[in-house]
Amino acid sequence: MTQAMPQAIKNKVRHCLTLDHFNSEELLQMVHLALKLKREPDRFSGLMEGRWLLMLFQKTSTRTRLSFEIGMGRLGGRSVMMDWDSSNFSISPIEYEARYASSHTDLIMARLKLHRDMVTLTENSQVPVINGCDDRFHPCQALGDLVTIHEAAGSISGQTLVFVGIHNNVANSLACALPGLGGRLILVTPEVNPAAYDPEMMERMTATGLVERTLNMKEAVKRAQFVYTDTWVDMEFFDDKDYEAEKKRRIQVMLPYQLNAETLKDSDAFILHDMPIHPGYEISEELVYSPRSLIFRQAENRMYAQQALMLFLLGISTP
């Protein structure tokens, strides 16, 4: 049995495992900084000079890879991309590899399949670890969503977001973040990814009075300023022949909850989707390009949100 890093070492660094590790003031600080980074990028161009980011990928990626690598570069830092399966992370205890990798870097961003592996990584890293996605949480996505909501509405407080689809890691992360900032989250989630659902966490979030659940999509979207959807099948399973029966079952259950002109006819809410998009499944193609769609702005804002998060975790003062 391997030994974990001593507690004194673990407590020296602050990680981003989930957004409820930050208080509302800290989250707003990062949201405001992200929007400054977007408006005035040249003011921040050298803040990461001499810093290195390790990007560790066990899951495939487009937005996470591009936004972190380009975001780090625009701040003057440098990045190393490492594939989990072609590295010794796949054959050695994570705690050993984490201890070594963190001795050469200033930050680690990891996109892993299992939350328990993410926890082990954070517990044994000597530098801040950012959860770039796992089966329980997706804090980077939710932070970018907060930036987009604030940018579009001028505030997060008082906004109602309806999340329609499978209860997954994004739903969890939105539930962690919105109530503390005065936003309301309505979950229209007839299906649940078993690995994502945490009854204790959801009980705590619903107790705020700002997170609720319903299957009445029609009434929920009438109350929304933002309507959000996500894939019904996780990306690693979408083309998996062994998952085909479950994929077909989910599609049959979820088609009445597709975002399209009919299901949103009583709503003028902005439309969000964290991508990758499967048009004709969770959303119709016409809505992707509709005037109400913020989808591509939402994806762009991932970079600014993650720049703000990296600067925050390293305690770097900003102009």
C-alpha cells in the first residue's frame, strides 16, 4: 500500500477541484478578472513569464487543450502537453508521478476520467492542480459559464439558468457555483450519469432555495434568462459500439427534451451549450446559430476564465 504525501505538504497549495472550494467573493473576483483579460489582453501579457503549465490528458479535448495552452502563452508562460496513456501515469501509482511532475512545473491541469484519480493527484502535487474535467465535476466549464452569464446580463445575481439534459459533471459544477452568487439553477434532468450524482451535495444545494429540479421543461424555460444543454452521451462513449444500446435508450428518453424552436417557443432566453455539439440530438442545428445563441462566445470565454483561475491560484497580482 502506498503512502500519501504528508498533510503539511498537501496544505501548502490550493487547488481547483470543484468550484465550491471558492467563496462567492473569490468567484466574482475571477469572473471580473476574466472579463478584463478579454477586454485588455495586452495589459496582462507578461504575467506568467517563466512559468510552466503541465496539461495532463486522459480524456480527449478541443476547448480545454486550446484554451489552456493559448491562454498560458498569451500570459507569457509555456505549456507541456502529456497524454496519460503514453506516459507512466498509466502504469505507476498516481502519487509518485504527481510528486515528480509537480517538481518541474508551476501548475498542473488534468483532464481525467475518474474523480478519485483527480483527488489523488491534488493530494500529492506540490503545485496547484486544476480539474480540467472528470466524471464528477467540470469547474473550468462552469467558471467560463459564469463569465458568459455576467457578460451577457451584467450580473449573475438574479439570473435563472435552466439546465436541460443528463445530470452530469457540468450540472454539478453549476449547482456548486450559482447559488452563492445569487443565481438560480433549475435542473430538467430526467436521466442521471451515476458517477456524477452526489445526493448529499444536491441536498445541500437545494437547501439554498436556489437549486430546484423539475421535469416540466415547458414551464421551466418560461422562467429562464439562460437555457443550457449538453450531450446526452459522454464523448468517450458516443461512437462506442459496446455502448450502442444505452445510447439508443437515452436518445429515446431524451428526445422530448431537445432544445429546438418548438420546445423554446415560449422562451426568449439565451442559449448555452458547452460543446462538443451533436446537432439533431440535444439541440437542433437552427438554434446553434440563432441570434439568441451564446454558444461560441461561451466557448471563447473558457480561455479568459482559465487565465483568471491560473493567476488566482498562483497569487499573481494583476494590473
